[in-house]
Amino acid sequence: MLCIKLYFDIWGKYERMNKAIFLDRDGVLNHEIHDYITRLEDFEVLEYQIPPLKRFFDEGYLLVVITNQGGIALKRYTEETLAEMHELLFNKFEEQGAEIIHAYYCPHHPTVSGECECRKPKSGMLLEAIAEYDIDPALSVMIGDKPRDVEAANGAGVKGILIAPDEQIDYDKVKAVLEAKA
């Protein structure tokens, strides 16, 4: 019986898991206006982010958005408006041959909804994505423009990269972080 258990333990180590680039939305994939984006016409996709992310997509990385959207709880905009923004974002990526597989969002705001497990800096959205898409955190990275993005990543066992708002993603820098030993 011990031999069979060892065989399965060894086999389990060789099962292929997915790798991902987790992305904050506001300030990383779209221009941040330092207030809630409440209308589709104010949602400006940072199209210069697509080419470096397409390279990762072509290398087999899943592209996953992880975003706090507390404006929903505050009734500044609706989930329908958010869906329209995400559809526009997804379409811009698809036009350039890349695909965002999922956009996870936290609709809560602590002043209205109280505490939750999904709002960054907590790791709930990342953990949900990791489970849903069988993602190996050690092969993945989160790119965000706020310390809470890195904190959420680290809480899920994912490496985090902090960039300035609207800063272009540096493919080589991200690749170096992915290849660095823990």
C-alpha cells in the first residue's frame, strides 16, 4: 500500500497546473481618474498594456482581472455598467489576439457592506480564481498599482509587482519576477 501512495504522491507533483498573470484593473488596464468610473464613456482602456500581456498569453499564461468595485455598494454605478466596461476591455484584448479569461470583482465597500473576504487587500478573489482555473500560485504573478494589490497577491502565495498608475507593464521585469526563485 505504501508503494501505491508514493506513486500517487509523485504523480501528483507532475500534474500540469495553469499559470496566470493577475491584473488589477483601474490604473493598470484602464486610466484611473481618482474617483469611481461611473459611465462607459469615461472608461479608457490603456491599449499600450495589451502587447506585453499578449506575449504572456501566447506563452500560456491565463490573464485574470482582480478588481475592487466598491462603487457598486455605494450605488455610484451598477453591475450592468461594470459588465459593459469589462466587455469593452475584453474586446480590446481580443482585437489584438489575447484573451482575458475572467474578471473577478468585489462589489462591496466597507462603509456600506462591512468587511468581506474578497475586497483587496484580502486574497479572496485570487483564491477563488486559483481554485476555479487550477492555477499554480508559484508560477503566477499579480500586477497592481497599489500596495493592497501586492498584499492580496502575497496572501494567496502569488508574487506581486507594484507599478505606478498608468505605467506601462515591462515584459522583461515581469518575466524576471516569474523566473526568480522564491
